Amino acid sequence: MTHQGSVAYIEDIARYEGQPVVIRGWLHNRRSSGKIHFLTLRDGSGFIQAVMSKAAVDEDTFRRADHLTQETSLIVSGTVRADSRAPGGFELDASTLEIVGTSVDYPITPKEHGVDYLMDRRHLWIRSERQHAILRVRAEVIAAVRRFFDDRGFILADTPIFTPAACEGTTTLFPVQYFDDTTAYLTQSGQLYNEADAMALGLVYCFGPTFRAEKSKTRRHLTEFWMVEPEVAFATLEDVITLAEDLVVSVVQRVLERRMPELKRLERDVSKLEQVQKPFPRISYDEAVTMLNAKGQPFEWGGDFGAPDETVLASSFDRPVAVHRYPSKIKAFYMEPDPERPDVALCVDVLAPEGYGEIIGGSQRIADYDLLVRRIKEHDLPPEAFEWYLDLRRYGSVPHGGFGMGIERVVTWICGLDHLREAIPYARMLYRIYP
């Protein structure tokens, strides 16, 4: 079949107004009104309605369009027409239609389906308008993160996924059979290697999948997720907080600029995102504990905040809040103690507003060799596994710091989702590793 016009992507359709184009995609849904078929097409870049009038096409084409099933793959040509009533502002007056691949009894219909049913069919669920929008926002978040660090002179230095030692205890690490009866672990952070990279390159970041074997069923946990981790030589806690603040503002602004149609499709209240401007409020852990108790959320100093605590804290602010200087005993061995008060660490968590919790965790790292050796022993970690890490303190140690930002948590917040499982194409959770 001969199609008239240029092959076009739906997201670019505005530039073809009044011109013939060819759309290659799938039938999202169809309805007919006597002598007109209304075909909603999707091509991965967007959705558009193709209007096929019986008077404008031959009888065979009109008849075939009347029997199309959901998710049949198609090539449709026609003329682009502006229409203010259409979701994207344009429609296609269809003139030809070619069926590429039929779709029989597509399992996800416009009716309501349960979450488990949809997650079992995640490979198909991602074709829906809502999931399409979420995954495009996710791609924009990742692009924004890379652009932010690349533009600031950071070097991408990816770190290993296989690690030789359980750097923070084995309880949240996945062991993997390596060669010759050796056990390796899937990384839960690239940070330690990132510190070595920062000593070589100054400004670095790694970006990739990380793994946590936490047996958690909460809406904020995945066992496999993506994290970006910058590390900066000669950095203090103040530098770390400022960098985190700049990153979050930059990412949110880029999504607002480039993915407004997707946010509207998700019915996101973008006025809440527009409030994400510098400076972020900064409160100490001590102040946070006082605030929780004042708000009727009983909390004892020395504990780590749970999701309800984070929600209560963040509810007082219209933008993310940086909570700093947590008790050293509940934080990782590598965090620098506050020299004025060693019982708290020079660390920070950034909590998103609207109940979305922690999106960033970071700290200034211990620079002193003797202190780091002592902390490794206090945490009952195998000293021999950290000889290379201690070398960073033996040979030209400097103050340095960084943080990790979870991509799925950021996407969940920006999109206004209820659960992290929709913020990644294929979620891995405590009881889900299929499909």
C-alpha cells in the first residue's frame, strides 16, 4: 500500500499542520458513529485521534477500520488538522490504513483491573496512557540529572555492580555466586568507589542500578532501583546540601518545561512543583525531633525517622526540606562526626513534600585515617576488605562528600504516584520478579 506524506511522530505533529503525514503505531481504542470512525493511535511518542470519514476513503478501508481490535499495529496516513478540542490540539483526517499485526483478545481493557493483574502484565500495562506518561517523565528526570552534572564539569565514572565485601553488613545485600566458590554481592551503593574516583578526578558521579535486600513491603521500597551518586573532593556538608538543592530544583524545572502534557495526563497539581525553588528550609535532627513531638507524633531522640515521621516533618513546608546532623550511631561508618559535637554526623537527608519522604541521603565523609579504622571496627566490618578504601586516607586525604538520589522516589513524587512500582518499567519487589 502506498501512503502519502512524511513519516511523523505524534509528539512532533504540530509542525505538520495542513500537511499529509504517515503515522506508524498501534490502535489504543476505537469508536464509530455511523459514517465516521474515530481511531485513537499511539506511536510511543504520544496519542492522536485519527478521524476516518466513509466519504473520504474506499469501502474496503472503511470496513477494515470498523473491525480493528485494541493494540492492532497500523500504518495510517492522512492530513494533520488543528482542533482545539483534541487533547494534543491536533487530529488526523485519515485517508489510508494498513494493518501490520493483528491483536486478539488484548488482556488489558478499559475496565478496572486489580494491581496484581496489571503488574503480572506489566509488559503490556506500560502501553497505557498513564504509564506512558510516567515513563516519559522518568526519562526526562534521568536526562535532567545527566545534564546537570555534565554541565557542571562532573565526570561520569561508573562503579562496579559486583562488590567483594559487604560494606555495611550483609543483611541488606544480595549474595551472588562468583567464580571458584567466591561470594560476591550486588552493590547497594557506588559511593566507596566513587570516593576513590573523586580523589583522581575531583568531581565525579556514578549512575546505575543498585540493590537492597530489605524485606520491606512499603510503597517506598524496591529491591532494584536506580540511583545517581555525586562525590566531590574538598567538599563540606554545606557544599553537599547546596549541590543537592541545586540538583532537585534543576530536575523539577526541566520536567515542568518539557513534560507538562504528561503531568496533565497524570492530573498532577503542578502548582505544588512550581513551589520547588531555592532555598530549601534546613533543620537539624534535634529540631526535627522537637517538631515531631510538638505535632503530636511521639519520637525519642536517637531513632531513625520512619515514613510517617518524614511525612509529618515535610508537611510543614511547601518544598523539600534538608534535615541534617543525625545521631552518628544510626548512620553509616564512613560519615564524618561533627567536630563540635561528635555524637552527631555531618549528614543530610532531603525529604520531599506531600508525604513522599526521603529522596536524597548524603554526608561529608571521614577524612582521618585513624578515625575511619576505629569506625570500621565499631561496626564489626572486616578490616581487610577496606584496605583499598583506607588507602584514600593514607595518600593525600582531603575533606570530601556526596549523596545518593533515588530516581524512582523522585519520579514518584514529581508524578504524584501512590507507589514506586509505577516509576520503573519493571519493578522488583519482595514478592515480585516477574515479568
